[in-house]
Amino acid sequence: MFYREAGQFKTSYQADAAIFPIRQDRVAIAAVLVIAYAVIPLAATPYIFSALLIPCLILALAALGLNILTGYAGQLSLGHAAFMAIGAFASYNFMLRVPGMPILLAFVCGGLCAAGIGILFGLPSLRIRGFYLAVATLAAQFFIVWCLAKVGWFSNYSSSGVITAQAIVILGYTFDTPTAKYLLVLTIVAVMALAAKNMARSNIGRQWMAVRDMDVAAEVIGIRLVYAKLLAFAVSSFYAGVAGALYAYAYLGTVEPEAYNLDLSFRILFMIIIGGVGTVLGSFLGSAFIVLLPIMLNFTMQFMEQTLHLSIPMSAASNLELMVFGGLIIFFLIVEPHGLARLWQIAKEKLRLWPFPH
């Protein structure tokens, strides 16, 4: 079959340790980037950019941050949206209070502020784990959102609590169209996804996975749990902070605490469960699935009502999305705990052995 590495020889350590060692993978990634940068901007409509592609990429970045913490380091978090809120509000205040602040630098500073708060709330992970750590991060979700809503300084004493995000201006160019915002978000997400892939393959990535598998054994072989766990919280919160800033500036256009509620935290958690825990690809697959699912359900209900003449009760239709989410979570936990990314990996393995039996 076409997906085989037969005849591809590695002659150096660099080639053996490449992120994409098989030529077909490199070609596939190059093709995806060409489509994302050249084809989609010419073919997609403003609705597709604003309602599908931009939120899908931003939520994939947030899910990637949670995957670093939960999938690679094994530390459960239920307050990821709160760190997105920190990134959004910190970026807004840096732009507001520091004259001449470049907006990309404001995004980075917002991510660093989220990383600092993430380290603070990651301290309980040194003593507790599992359900108790999840409760601690859940407390962070409620406390951070409450603090951003009640302390007027964060919102520049806005009476409504909803503030308009500043314009995205980079090197004199204003990113005010859906296409421009999409290209900006795509570039940031691609760079940070590549960095996450490299971190997972580095020494610290192996430390995270050792802590995830058994932290006591990891400590015995010389891994510093304090350093590994807190760094996982810092990196995860940094990714969430940048995603939160992009969510406010490139998607919503406003900075408001209610946009980063508990429901968003659970949606991001669902993304990594459905997409695949501990994989970079799973964050993107899960984000695409969660963003597209409500649209698919809407089309399905319209088809049932208009073509099949089946009326769905309003009580069921309003909760259908939540019921489907719950059913999918149970399905993936039972049938394929590693999510859609694992199914894609199995398909590639079968292609490499076809037509011989697996």
C-alpha cells in the first residue's frame, strides 16, 4: 500500500529522531498546511471562518494545553476555562495600560500570567491527586471567574462587565476580517502545536509521562516531582491563556468572564476524551468533533422534521446535545479509551501491513 516506509533509510540520528520520520507523514502535513493556508482562505465563506474554523482552532489550542496537563502529566483539571479567562483579561489590561504594547507580546504576557496562576493552583498536586485534585482545580474555576467579575479594575470598571477587545494590529496591518483573523489564529496554533509535539518528545515530556504512569517510581529514578508537575501546570496554563486571548480577540470580540464558565471547561475536557488523551492530534480531532456536533444535530433534526415528518419534543431537542455528549463520553471510555487519535493510528498500522492480516 502507499503508506509504507519500505526503501526509506535513515542515515543519521537526526533523521531517526525526526518528528515525522516517514515521508508520507511529511507529505500529508505539508498538504494539510497548503490547504489550510492557500485553499481554505479562497474557498470558505465568512460564516465558515467565524462560526467553525476560528473557534475550532482556538479550542484545539486550549485542548492541547489540557492534554499536556492531563494526557501527558496525568494531572486532572476541571478549571481550564478559568486560565483562558486570565489570558484574555491580562492581554486586555496589558494593551490598555502599557502604551505601545504589541498585541502578540500582550498575548504572550497574558499566557505568562495564566502560567503563574496555574503554578499557584498546581501546588495542591504535590500532595493530592485524582478526584481531590479535580475538586481543587474546580475551585479555581469558580474563584477566578468570580474575581474577574467582581473586581472592577480587571474590566476597567465597566458597568456591564462586558468590554470590547482592542483591534488586532500587527506591523501596521489590522486583522479585522474573518480571513485575516483565521490566518493569524492558524499561524499561532500551528507554531504552538509544533512546540507541544517537540516537548512531548523531549526530556521533560518523558518526565511527564513517567509521573503520569507512576509518580512514586518516577521519583525513585530521580525525577523531581515538584519541577515536573508544576512545569506541566505552567505550560498547560500558558497554552490556555493564549487560547483565551485569541478566543476574546479573534472570536468573540469582547472580554467577559461569563464566556469562560464551567461549561467551557467541561467542553474542553470532552475534547481530549473524545479526541484522544495524550496526543497532539487528538486535541484537533476532539475540537473539530465538538464544534461540528451541534451543527450536525441541527441538520439532523431539520431533516427528521421536514423529510421524515417526525416532530421532536422541545424538551428533548433542547437537551439533545448534552445527551449526545454524555453518550459519546461513555461510548469512547468503553470502546476506545484513547479516542479518535487511536482509531487513526490503528488505520495507519493496517495500511502499513495491507494486504496481509493484522
